[in-house]
Amino acid sequence: MSSPVFREYKVPHESKIPANYGDDVELYVREYDGTTGGPGAERKSVLMLHGRSVPSTAAFDLAPVPGGSATRYSWAQELASAGFDVFIMDVQGMGFSTRPKVMDEPCNANPPQQQQVLVPNPLTEPCPPPPPYAHELSNSDSEWAELDTVVKFIQNLPGRTKRIRFVAYSAAAFVMGPYTLKFPDNVESLLLLSPMFPPRGRWSENPDDLFARPPWPPNLPASEPANLLGFPMHVGSKTGFKASLNSTPALWEPGIDERAWEACMETDPLGSKWGPDDSTGEYAGVLRYRNAYWWGWNNHTAPHENPAHTAVLGERVPVFIIYGSLDRTANTPVTFPDVLYFSVPELYKAVKGTKALMFCLAGAGHSLVWELTATAIHHMSKQWFKHSRVEGRTSGSYFRDSDGELTELS
């Protein structure tokens, strides 16, 4: 079989982010086209979207990696090798897409992160509060618009079908989940990996207009509460990044954390020059990522019907959810504040259609894309997108042990 065809695009978009509203920006899209059968063959399109902090190229295309199959950590290339036409994208403020200028000012970083991550480079000391731009960067409206721009771009390419298979990793669920509920005719199937789902999260509080902005704040950009929304950018250190990759140690190849960090730094010429340096002048780099204000994804919106008596999720659009049994990012204590309480099982319960399948993977954490677990995820995703079933199952909730045995969960 020939290798998938590689292409890159900078998709034009009119920004809906308040900090650069109306500006012409570029959304980065990478494609691996594994379509076989000649120029006229139908292309089975897949679109993959990153989470809150890691760009799509690092999450979905970490390759080549020596010591085995060079693409064993490239979900995009593995799907393409199975005949799919795979696209990965970055929203603004992430990866190779446009970064609004407010992100270039280190004083705009989350104030509590400045001392540990940005001092002594590029800051000599933390900046006095508030930040120069004391607001969130992106929001649900702006990121739904960016996703829609890329969806339309793919649909308008020659030979592509209208309905696209979605892969949402982590916080991408905030974007692809509501988008699917709003525009189900554009989505063939939805795969949610380690999805962030706040059962009591923000929404319009209007059953007749589920995906409108919440009643407070009345205008965007949001800036309160300041500890959550009073800044446009988070920053993370290499040490903190590696420490966050916690699950069963046996699921991690030596050095894969270093490769993942390097892949993140390759997307950010400025952030890669921040952080401490050693005696050779090499910088450790800093992970810069947007601070987003999301809504429209909770127990009130996930069961949305369109038309009446027909659930979008699990009926019009089949849903497959995968998460790790040790994932403490996507599963937090129920006692947490509403916007910080996340639960994957509650998402499964909120999907009312009969075409909903969930696997909990033994020993896996939140960063499954870089665990040895990735091989199983690639295999399951191929089954799901080809047949809407995995290991013979089309619906239900299961625990998958380390030997691949499935146990149905109540």
C-alpha cells in the first residue's frame, strides 16, 4: 500500500475572538489522504481537534518515533493508512494557527504562573496585576466559528463528502460536542477521547436557545472571575508538562515525554525561547496556550433533540467515548465548583440515543495519545469509523482490561 498523501493548508478565517475581532487570520490544517481506488474514489474524511493545551500536531502526529513502527504515536497517519482522509487542525492561539498579539506579551500570562514559569526569562519578576489584557482570549462562539470554517473548507475540496467523522480530544469536546448538536448534518460520527464534560457547566439557561451565551457576563470578552477569566493565556513549564503525564508507568516508553514536549515547542518560535536556559544557551521553552471561555456543553444540552423525539448524539450521530481509568483530569470530585466538576460517565448518561458506546481503559490516564495504549485506540477508531462498532459492540459501557477483555459496566 502506498503512503498517505501529505498536504498542509493555511485556511483563511475572519476572527471572532474579541482581541482581534474581524482580522483576517489563518487556521492551520494538516492532511494525510489515505484514499485508495483512484482519483474518483469517495474520500472518507476525518477531522481531529486538540484539547486545551497541546497542539494538534503533537497530539495526533508525533512521528517518526524510532524503536518500532515510526507512526505508532501518529493517530492521523494510522487512520490514513486504513483508507481515511485525515485532517488535523489548530484553533487560534494554538500550534501553527494565528496567535493573537496579546499572547506575545508575557505580562498577559496567568498571574500565578508567572513566577514559576516566566521568571527569569522573559520576565525578571512577576508583572503587577491586572494583566494588560485582563480578559479571556477565545470563547465558544469564536471556536465554533473556526471549526465551521475548517469543516466548510474540507467539504469544498474535490471528492469530499458533506458529513465528516470527528475526533475530539480532551477539551475539544467543548467545541466539537456542541457543534455536532447544532449542525448534525455536517457530522458522520463523533469519537470523544478523554472528553471534558461538566454536567453542571455554563449554558444559556434558556431551553429554547440552548447554545446562546450564558446570561452573565452580558458582554464578551469575559473577565470575571479574574482567577479564571481575567487573562488571555496560560503558560506551562517543561517540568510541569512531564509531571502531568501520569498513569501506569509501564504504559510509557522511555523518552516519549521528551519527544512530545519537543513537538509542542516546534509549533511556537516565541514560546520555545522563553523559560530557563542552560550553560549552552539552550532554552527549555514554555508551553503557551489560550485561555478559553466555554459554554453549551452539559446535562441540559447533550440530550438535545433535532427534530423532536430524535436525539442528535447517539441517534443521528453515533458516539464513541474512550477514557482511562486513571484519568483525574476528565474526572474530578463531584464536590468541585460547577465549572470544574468533570465526569466522563455522566457524559455517557447524558447521551440519550441508542448508538452510544463507551470504553474505560485499564491503567490509562488523560494523555492516552502518547501511552502504549495509543495502539489500541488507533485500532478501535478504525473499527468505529468503518463499521460503527468496536469489538462487536455498537452500544453500552465497558471496562477494558490490560488483556483486552471487556466487562460491561452498570
